[in-house]
Amino acid sequence: MKFGFFDDINKEYVITTPATPWPWINYLGNEDFFSLISNTAGGYAFYKDAKYRRLIRYRYNNVPMDNGGRYFYIKDGETIWSPGWKPVKTELDHYECRHGLSYTKITGAKEGLKAEVLFFVPLKSWCEIQKMTLHNTSSDIKKIKLFSFLEWCLWNAEDDQNNLQRNLNTGEVEIEGSTLYHKTEYRERRNHYAFYHVNAPVQGFDTDRESFVGLYNELSEPQAVLDGKPRNSHAHGWSPIASHYLEVELKPGEKKDLIFILGYVENPDDKKWESPKVINKKPARTLIQKYDSIQKVDRAFEALKDYWVALLDGFVLESGDEKLDRMVNIWNQYQCMVTFNLSRSASYFEVGIGRGMGFRDSNQDLIGFVHQIPERARERIIDIASTQFEDGGAYHQYQPLTKRGNDAIGGNFNDDPLWLILSTSEYIKETGDYSILDEMVPFDNDESLAKPHFEHLKASFYHVVNNLGPHGLPLIGRADWNDCLNLNCFSTDPNESFQTTGNKTGGKAESLMIAGLFVVYGREFVTLCRRIGKEQDAKEAQKYVDEMVEAVKHYGWDGEWFLRAYDYYGRKVGSKENEEGKIFIESQGWCGMAQIGKEEGLIEKALDSVKERLDCKYGIVLNNPAFTKYLIEYGEISSYPEGYKENAGIFCHNNPWIMIAETMIGRGEYAWNYYKKICPAYLEDISDLHRTEPYVYAQMIAGKDASKPGEAKNSWLTGTAAWNYYAVTRYILGIRPEYDGLRIDPCIPPDWKGFNVKRKLRGTTFYIKVENPKSVSKGVVKVVLDGKVIDQNLINTFDGGRHEVLVIMG
Ligand code: GLC
Ligand code: GLC
């Protein structure tokens, strides 16, 4: 069952019924100011950091679902309704929500009045614009009462929910004409405030929640709206809100526009006040002026659209499969921007207070984004590397506002360091910019410890070498990529976190996943050393990589697949000898991508085992059989019911590792089938089961052992976005930037006749036409560059021009 449709021309998903199986959201803003907005206008806004600079209060996991946002109430005679359906939930004559690229347009109509609201964050601006167009489609004069509404968060979203004994006293506002200012804590250590403005004279307002809503009313029935009368309240403490009241008259057929602006302002310390107790509103007025006419707002909106057109122009696919095209050309790239911006911090599943930017997560997110804005990717790599420790270890997370490592989470996840080699090498392959390796980057944010970025990669590499276990395999630490495989934790206390609790000492648990990862990015490190003339470094490093390959062959092969790990006691994890969790996906993916034992046929065997034991209708599950009981020596993974999350859920993030490994052994059909199973556009028809948005990936789909296989959770902020984009573009379509140029090496199902790709790389545009006359999966027999046959499938003409490339497979 569907709840809308894709509008590919406008690059929108159009939701046609408001009661979707879960709120289907979108993100506004691309740099400093961000908003989450659901299809019923729920959600919130924040500046840079969803924890420390939350502008709007939002109640997660509330009843009813998705409560709080930027709401409008229209009182037309006795009928009260909201254009986005919620919160009033009056049945609408017409409803539509168009989620586009960094904007959302919601339209509702009732009894001859149409209200359309366009929400977006203009480029380079710290505000959310809400352009409302009211249209009287009836033949009578309409006199309506319009109330806007949002509830302020007292900045620190965690404290906001915790510290009520203080919070209920601190709230402060100022009111000036049609602008309602929120200035809680401004008198003390804050230099920032927020405002909500409308570009028309108001006939009233409210800033105190209780006065507007009523103490025991729901947001669906604010007392002021029921009465059709604002209270003109001035908040002192309690819960400050911002609500404008406007009386609007519309002649038959008439249209009127209103511009609402939710803005954020910072003042220099010496310019905080206009006069005693009166905040300096100058920057707010300047911001308001920037968007005080429809022309200005429309221009800003056009600029945003142009921005996305340009961004998406770097990779354009024509495959003949509209679902594939819309994912590759629009939605997957879009999701990659969002994960790049927000890591795992704020979504409808991540509450924005627990997690900042993840070291491993953000490095991986970067590979789906680097072609869009390489300069921002570079900056991000430096930010991440700056939180690394001198021994190569890393804080697991850092706060976006301060860019400082998060002490509460700590470090010691032993896969973390290696992902820095991934992101850096992908950046160089995209840009050819080796200078990043010379950039001076601090360790642990201490400038006095700064060293060239290359030394960070070296520290990453040697962090593995210096932390090997009894089998010569990498020690796992708290956990590797799988946060829930806690082999050293031994937790009996339900009040402690599996990830952050101190490990039992003396543990020697080792990870085959890190081993494969090390071989892949260890080789990459060796290559980088060679390319910048560090031959000695390369030689030494190569030795360790070779040793790791041997260690995996000796101690990591279980007969039909790769082991997952050795536990604290040195016992096998992910082996046929185990009762449950006999096989895991991660080590098949990484040892597969590392091609360890390829000659001996190990990769094919391992991937066949994946197919046989882990594959199911909705994707590849993480492990099998699922754990049916809590195993103290395995930790959180065995805490989940079977089929969910890391316990045999389809953890979409790791599925593309298998796809890539499949393409490396030439099995295009397998890779493609795996791709389609988890790719949201192909799941649109089962949205009622899948539940999350059909335009973005979810982290997890319930696996074959779950009570409801196929049901997804945790959409948007997941490494799945970057890895699937990477798998489909670099390995299935095979359009792959390498240090020396653009490699074209597709691995597709044999029945594909071919496809076209436009790919920009290093300022040069390639129009690539792939033909598959012999119905093969892999193999290129002829490459024609601008009409001339060349003898390789690597294109290295970077002259800033346009080139045509014909690739014949066979
Ligand atoms: C989550 C985390 C990621 C981790 C994965 C598997 O997606 O963000 O860091 O690798 O779970 O546990
Ligand atoms: C939970 C989640 C996992 C995530 C981890 C880190 O264990 O299951 O996916 O990576 O938390 O916060």
C-alpha cells in the first residue's frame, strides 16, 4: 500500500494522506541552521547542535505521535483546522505534503479555503521561512482567524526536560509588534536569542503556553483558538511560546501571502543590549528585512533549488529503471547530505541529545557526500582527525557545536581509527588533492600536538598493529563496527551502558571484521605512502598487512565462511561450532572486500554461505541463528529479541559490503538483487509494512526471525545512505574515482543492456555510455574516448572540458 507518489520532475515525494504509517519527515537547512519537519508540520529547529541550541521544544515518543512543531490554526466560522492536518486533525477536503530537497510544502483545504505553507531554510541564513498562501476558492467573502504556534525549547534540549525546578522560572520573552522574541538565559551567559515574526500587523499574540493552550487542553484544542481570542500574554517563566493572531479577510478568489520567520541571532558580548533589560534586536531586524517581501522569499527559494540542481549534476544516471534513477540521482544523494550534516544526532529516532558526530559514522558518511562538496568534506576530515588521540585511538563521538570529543562516551572502539583512512583516501581520489596530507592537524584538539594529517593516518594504521591479540588479529576493544558485540564488557547491571562501561580486564577478544577492514585500508595506507614518496613507511606497513592476511587465513576461516571474532576467553564467535550466531555478515563483507583467500576460493564460499544462511526476502540479516538468550560474554547483541537490530535484524548499513564483495567476484545479479531488497524506492508498494519513508534508507528492517519481518525502523541517519550510494555507483555501475582517474568497471545483471552516466570529476565532465551487447555481468572489452579507442578502462583526461566515453562490456 502506498501513501503518496514520487514526483521525479520536481524531485519531490508527494504524500497524499496525512496519517502515514509513521511520521514521514524531511530536513531543512544545509549548514548551520537545521529543521526537522514531518508531513504534518511536526518537528523542531536548531542551530548547529540539536542538544545545545534547540529552538523548538519537541516531545519524543508522545501520545499522540509527533506532537509539537510549527502549527497553524485556522478558525473559519465555527470550523477549526490546520493545513497540515495535525494538531487539530479536522478532516480536510484536500491534503498534500511535498517533501522536496531541503524544503517541504504542505497544503490543506477546507470549506473553500486553501492554505499552502512552504517551509525552507534559505542558504547561508539562520532562519526557517514559512511562506503561507491563503486562497479563497469559494464564492463568499472569508473572514478567518489565523493563529500561529510554536513552543520554545530552553536551548539545552536535555536540561529542558530534566531540570524543571529551574526551568519553570527562567523563561523570558520580549514582544515588539509582529515579532515575538525568546531570550531565556540571555541575561547571563548566553549571547543568543530566537524570534518568530510575521510580515503583517497582528491583532494579538501569545507568549505563555498556559494562557494560550489552557492547562489541561491538548494542542489540538488550544483554549485561545476555541474562543477565537488571543490572550496577549507575556510569559514569565513556565513555558514560553510564540503565537501570532491575525484576522484575515479574503474576497472570493483572492489570494494572500504571509511570511513567517523563525530566526536565530547571536550578538557580540559588547553589543548584547539595546538598553537595560532590552536585547539588541538589530541583527534580527536585518534578518527580517532580508525576507520581508514575497519577491525576496521567492528568490531565496529559487536559489535553494538552483543549489540542489547544481549539486546533483555531478552524477546523473539514465538506466531505464525509474526507481534506480530516482534513488541514485535524487534521494540517495540527498540523504547522504543529511547524514553528512547530522551524523546520528537528530531524527525521529535519534533524539538529538544523546549522540553528536560519530568518529566512525562521520568518516563513513563522507564517502557518499565527497563528490557533492569536496571542500566541506575536507573540513570535516580535519575536524574529525582533530579529536583523535596521539596513539591513533579516538573519541567515539564529538559535539558539533564545540567540535570537542565527548568524554561521556569515551573511546576504545578499535575499528574507529581505520575509517579515517577510508574518508581521506576517498577525498583524495575524488579531488586529486594530496595537500590534505600535509595539513597540520592537532591531536585531542591540542594545537601544540599538531602534526601533518598523514601522521594521523599512520597513527590509525599503527593503532591496529599495536593492539593485536593472541592470534595476531586486531583486539576488538569495547566493540568494533558492531556496537552491540561487546565481548569484553560482561555486564550484569541493567543500569549501565554496554558501550561505555569499563571492560573486564585481561580480555583478549579479537575481531575478524577489523582484520578485513585493516587489510583493505592498510593497503590503501601503503598506496598513499608510495604516492607521496614514503617508500620506507610503505614497506613496513605492507609487512603488517601481509601478516594480517596470513592471520586471517590461519585463524579466521571456519570452513565455509569467515569467523566473526574470538571472545574474551579466546573462543570462536560466528563459527559452525557455536550453537547460535554461527555466521555473521560483517566479516564476510570485509574479508570479502579484502579478497583474502580469493585464489583458494574462500570469497565465493563465504558469499555463498551468506546467500544460504543470511539472505531473506527483505535483505541480508546480520547473524544466524539469532540469539535466543542473553549471553553475558557477547553483551548487547544478545539483549535484543530475535530479528531486531544487531541480533539478526537486516542492518542495512552492512548489506552493501556484501554487494561490493559480490561485484569483486563478478556476480552482478547477486549484488543487484541485494541492492533492490533494501532500497526504499522498491519498497514503496509495501509502505504499510515497511512503515518508514519510501524515499530514504532505514538503519534496520526486521529480519526473518522477527515477529514482523520487513518492518523498518530508524530511518534517515544511518551509514546505509553512504554505503549504498557507494556500492551502487562505484561497484554496480562501476563508475569509480581512483587516484589516477576515473575507472569504469561495471558489474551488473547480465540482462541489462547498458546505461548512461554523467559524472563530474576534478572539474571535468564525462558522458559515459555503457553497452552490454554480450549480456555479461562484468568485463570491459573496449573503451572509446572522444571517438578514439584507448587501451584501458581508466580515464585520466582532466582538462576541465567535456568528454564522451563509450564503454563496451563483454
Ligand atoms: C549504529 C551506529 C554505528 C554502528 C552501528 C552498528 O548505526 O551509529 O556506529 O556501527 O549502529 O552497531
Ligand atoms: C545501540 C544501537 C546501535 C548503536 C548503539 C550506539 O546499541 O543498537 O545500533 O550503534 O546503540 O549508540
